[in-house]
Amino acid sequence: MHSAKFKAKRSRMSRHALSEKRPFLLASIAAAVAYFFLRDAELPEILAVAVKGAAVALLAAYAWQRHSSSDARSIAWVMAIGALGDIAVEYSQEIGGLLFFLGHLIAIALYWRHRREALTPSQKAAVVVLLLLTPAIAWLLPEDRTAAQGVALYALALGGMAASAWASSFSRYRVGVGALLFVASDLLIFAEMGPLSQSPIPHWTIWPAYYCGQFLICVGVLQSLRKRDPELRLVSSN
């Protein structure tokens, strides 16, 4: 009897927590959509940049509030660093790239802690392809060959992030696909430095691919963590 009451109370608390935390996701999506249209509008640059940073920063807030485990904190830091990178890259590609490089390293450590016990031959092949082919393609794309080495070094961390995500026990339909979208968005950035420099494709696809990737990664990791440990960090009503 007492056990049933406890479970019912815990269920109500969980639903209450969800109602409090879901607005972070909704606000994040709204900011991402708003930036997609505001970036070409005649508005102060700082406003568009702030909206851009807010999109992924709100994912970080969602992750921080959604679960109190150290792994949830890790993905929150990945999102927070990504948000800083989104802002910094508007003023310095080098600083923005360094921030994303750091975020990839934190993500790799998280995925490695949750690696699958066994991989099929096709899964192992996918991991190797992501790890090696991502920096190789990135190195080939810039027209300015003096930039190729730095691009490839960054892409090595990018490919490592995607490879470790694919080899992790997190959902491949969320975290794995999200990592692939992140790779695609960055390769489009590098392609814009070379073969797609005159094409409108990067302008219309980089941001949607990047944001959807970050969204899937964040939500996918949190969903897996909650299934393994349903403990929630409830927000105080005060």
C-alpha cells in the first residue's frame, strides 16, 4: 500500500518536473528558428548573435536541470561550450574552433565511459570510417591550403566525437544521428571555404544541421541516462 502511494507520488513529482523543464527545450527551438531568419534581417548584429548563442545555451540549461548525474553535467558542459563557440566564431574562427575542439574532447570522454561492450563488424567499420575519413575530407576542402592543416586537426576531434558516439551505448537514432549531423554541418563549413564558396547550399543547411545535431545529442543522452537512473533533480518551487 505504502509502496503504491510512494510510486504514485514519485510519478506526480516526475510529471511536475517535466512541466517545469520542457520550456527550456521549447525556448531553445524557438531561438534556433528565430536565428535562422534573423541572421539575414537588418537588425543589430549583437542581437542575432545573442539569439544564436541562446539556442544551444538553453539545451545546456535543460541538461543541467534534467538529471543530476555527472554524465548529465558533462553533456550540459558540452552544450554550454558549444553555445560559447557559436558566439565566438562570429568574431574569431580560431577561438570558436578551439571551444568546439574542447567540447568534442568532453563528449568523447562521456561516450567512452558509455561505450558498448561489443560492436558488430559493420559498426566497427563505421567507427573507423568516421574517425579517419572526417579529417581526411576536411583536409581536402579548403581552397587555402595553409588552412588545411588546422582544419584537419580540428576535424580529427570532430571525427573522434562522432566515432565514439556511434560506438557508445547511447541511442544511435538520436545521439549517433546527431553526431553525424554535426559532422555534416562542419564539413559544409569547410566546403564553403572551397568547392561550395559560391553556392547557397551552406548558408541554408549549416545551421539546421548543426542545431538538429546538438538537439538530438542532448535529448538522446538525457533520455538514456533517465532510463538507466530515473532520479530527477527537481526544481525548487521557491
